[in-house]
Amino acid sequence: MSDDDYSATALGSHWISGTPAEGPTLVAPDRVDGSVLRFGPGVTAAALAPFPVPVPAAPARRGGGLRRYALAAGILAAVLLYLGWQRLGPGIEVRDVAVSTDPAGPACGGTADVVAAVRTNGRAGTLAYRWVRSDGTRSEELTERLVKGQREAKLHLLWTFHGTGDYPATARLELRSPDRRTAEVAFTYRCAQ
């Protein structure tokens, strides 16, 4: 048998009609002889399973599409509200203001360090203030920036004295924002030289 005579599928004569000059024409068979041989890269499903194979049904969807994400959306909304309140919520509030210095006053030709302790609620913000001295001097408006968690700001006034004699002095802090408050301290400069 030569290679030209080989055929992978042998068809019965009843599958082909016509003459060789016209070319073969396929017709439907009225009977089938033997078994069918299949060649090629794949095998059909009918060849794999001669019996019916049950296909599992798709699981039923529980709930609507929105209910599936309701918990995650609720948690996200709560986190965003908390962060918004942290950033945009109530600002810095002043709880207390106290001014102090060495009650003995500065030495001859010395400098008094007057300190204002401003206690806050710990929120971030800016204090605006000025110092007013009993000699008629007023500072320009000053600012102190507080970061979140900082509950106290120390504001300093350095007041230098010259000469001899006694001078009763008063230093007053005028807090201008976020609240308007004042606090002061009195001391005496004494120099006998």
C-alpha cells in the first residue's frame, strides 16, 4: 500500500455520488457501516461522556448589589467623618492664661523674663497676642503657632531695666485670638547703686 492510497477515514461508497470528472458530492447516508474514528487535536464532549453530566447551577445571589457593600460603605463614611471632624472640627480653645516672673525683680541693669503660660484644648491653631508694659510700651501683634497635641504655649517678654532707684512694673498679656483674654504680673525693679 502506498502513501497515496492511505486514508484516515474510509468512507463507504454510499457517502459519495457522482463521477470522478464532476467531482464527488456528499449525500446523507441511509445507513452507517462500522464505527466512527476521530482524529485531530480535540475530542468532543460526546466522546468523553457517554452518559449525561450534571452541570452545577450558578449559586443564587444573596441580597441586592448595594446591600453587599453597605457595611464597607458605612465604615468608610465613619472614617471620613472622623477625619473631617479632626481637621475641620472645633479649633483651638484657650482654657487658661497665667503670667509670672521672678517676684524679686531683675538685678541692677538686668532683664526681667516675663512668661505667659497659655493652656489650650490641644488642637492645632494660632494664638495672636501682644504685650503691654506699665511704661506705656506696646508690642506689635505677635503670633504663636501650636501643633496638634500641644496643650500649652509659653510666651516670653524680655524687659530690660537701667539706672538706680525703685520702679514698680506691670506686664500684661493681651490675648487677641482665638479668645480675648488678659493676664498680668506686677514686680518691682530695685537698684541702689
